[in-house]
Amino acid sequence: MSIADDTALRQPFVSRSSEIVEALEDSILRGERRPGDRLDERQLAEEFGVSRTPIREALQRLVASGLVSVRGRSGAMVAELEPADLLDAFSVVAELEALAAGLAARRSRADDHARLAALHQRCAETAASGAVPAFFLANNAFHHEIAQASRNKVLQAQLRAVTLKTAPYRHHVTYRPGRMVSSIPEHAEILAAIVSGEATRASALMRSHVALLGEDVTDFLHAVHRRSA
């Protein structure tokens, strides 16, 4: 068999494994799969309606990205970050999001502003109703739209990678009393700075907003360990 023939045979598996990688990443981003959750090959094969081959390839790619870890007989699971690594990851997210907000203030257009305003309104409505899962999705969408408005694909890729690692832990803060409501005026200030083209202000506001999501480091880690127990 030639290399070309082998590549042609593998292409469907590669394409399917890419789809599975994206689906698993999205489920982690939404908080449906949390740190420490097992990723059983047989169960995943049934869930996606495929053989184990694309599942294995997808898991290998997720292990390479650091989003999944393998622990002996326990098999693959959503990676758990050590406290120090988690804090470092949040610091990186804060800087990348700050950069995205600054670039969005310089590069965004009227249609970007309209989408951001609509997402901000959705965040406000879900926060007011106390619908935590809906707010979490709306909040993710708001931050994602700012990254899109930065018009920087390299930044967007890096931000998605590190956001995936921290997203499961954001739930711990989102569920804390008053956190959703307090996010709304912070979003409003960021949005206003972007719309008015104030890049430096937009960056500073976003950095403050994202850095540990406005929570004290000690309290945040305490919340993580209490809910993970």
C-alpha cells in the first residue's frame, strides 16, 4: 500500500477524531465534563457512534494539549490542575483577555458592538433570573465575542487553549453568591471602553475582571477544594 493510499484510508478517522476533539473541548468549556471525570473509550465510542480508533486518536490529541491526563488503570480523565498551576493559568487568561479587549477597542466595528451589546444584555437577564448555567454560557459567549473582535487569530487560538483548562474551575466562582450580578457592571464598563475605542482602559478593566474573576486567591482556592471534595 502506498503512502497516498494509507493517507486516504486514515482521512475519515482523522476527520472524525477532530470532530470528537472539538466536541469534548466544548463539553469541558460548558462544564459538562469536569476535572477528574473519566473518559472511558467504550462509553465515548457509544456516545459518538464510532469505533474506538477515532476515540483513541482524539484522546491522544487531548493528552498532548494537556487537557486530558492518563493515570494507570484509571485511564484517561479530564486533567486536574494543581493550585499553583491553576493560579498561573488564570494569570495567563487575564493577560490574554486584556490584550483581546485592547485590540477589540482598536479594531472592532459597529456590528461587533451590536453583538457584544446583545450578549451583555443576555448576561444581565440570566444573572437577574439566577440561572447559573445560562449565565455561564452567556458569559463565555461575551468573552469569546471580544476575542473575535480583536481580529487576531493567533491570540484567539492561545486564549481558547488556556480558557479550556480554567473553564471548569470558573463554575466554582460563578456559583458563589452575588458573583453573577457583580459581573454585569464590570461587563458594562468593558463594553463601553471597547465601543469608545479606549484600548488602554479596556485592557485594564478586562484584566481586573478576569484575574481570579475578582475573587481573593485564598477564598477562590478554598471554594475549589470544598466543591471538589
